[in-house]
Amino acid sequence: MDGLPHDAFVPYDLVIRAPGYKWTIIRSITLNPGETGNISAVLEQRGKDPQVFKTGKTLEAIRAYDSKRESGFNKAVKLFSSEVKSGNPVAAYYLGLMYENGQGMLFGWANKTEALKYYRTAARGNVPEAFYKTGLLEEAEQNYDQALKSYLSGAELGDQNCFCKLGEYYFSGRGKCARNLAMARHFLLLPARQNSSIAQLMLGKIHESEDLSLHDPRQAKYWYEKSFRNGNMEAKTYLEQIQNSMKD
């Protein structure tokens, strides 16, 4: 990428995307006034797109699952189980959901262990959502380092929930992630721009912080407003507080 124009002194966050390739996440780049930057990125091939598996019996099973009826769940279980044996990672993801939530005639109750097994199978088949689900279950077991790896892999495939989780890890200093608000901001920008109210709320907190390079009450207010408009009631309290502080 040659000749990248940029405003002065503003960190520039890049996520490079190309069909069929994993997303390449480039951390903050700062250019001086009038400078342009040359950036080289090596894109890793993503492998088979999971969308190609959403056909035939798997598509039929997804429609049955989406009906949210017991008969639909029972039909979906049979079809997904058959498709998993054929190496279908999308079917494995849905079986993970069904085990996690105890849905269908085979499951009398939720089984997180089986759910994690199927999510990991789906993750090996590059199903982006499976990395997020895997990370959540690993996190529930307080295996934060492994969860971090899952979220990073999901972010490489473009899963916005994984971007949000990475922002959360750097925001709170969880696992191997030392607290780093600049890195948290980097990962939160993408989901925030796609209307994730959680990411927007955290961005508000970052800009309200005492970090001199990021402290910006106007930006904090902007993100709190966005989060509140997207239904996050927690953001309302922060919004009211910063509005009052800006009046003083």
C-alpha cells in the first residue's frame, strides 16, 4: 500500500481485508504533517469459505433450527449430526449452540463440554463465530490466555465480537494483556463503527480516562451518545455525568 495520506499526529488504525484472506490487523501508525507512509502486508489465505457449507441438508437444518420450535430443534439435531460426520464445520457450530443451550431431543440439559468440542471443530473449519463462542467458554473456565488466542483468531477472520473482546481485554488488563488503552481503542473502533453499543461504551470510557494522549471529553460524549441510542442503558449514566462535567 503506497502513499498512505494522513492527518497530522493522529494514530491510524488499519485492518486490511481481501476476499478469501484473513484480515490483517496493523496497529497504530503515526505520520508527521505532510508525510505519506508505505505499508507492506502479507495476507494469509483464509481457506474454504464456510458459506459454501450452508447448502443442502445444512441449510434445511438451519431453517428448522431458526423456527425455534421443539420439532424444528429435533429435526435440526439429526441433520446437523449427519452433516458433521461429513466434515461440515457450519453444522458443527450449530451443534455447539444446541449443546450449549440444551436444545433438541438429544439434550436434556446444557452441556458446555460438548458445546466447546463442537465449537472447536467449527473453528478449525474457519467459522468466525465459533472462535468467539470458544473464547467465551474458555473464559468461563478462567482460561484467559487460551480465550485470548481464540479471540485473536476470530478477529483475523473478521468477527466483530472478537474485536470487541480484544478491546475489553486490553481495557481491563486481562490475561496476558497488560492494560493498554491505545490498543483497546484500536480493537474497539471497528465494532463501534458497526454500532456495537458495548464497544461504543468502552470507547467513551477510554476517552474520558486521564490518559493524556486519549483524553477527550467531546469524543467520550460522542461515544456515550451512540451507545445509549443503540440501547445501552449503562451509557445513559456516563453520558449524563460527562454532560454535567462539561457544563462546569
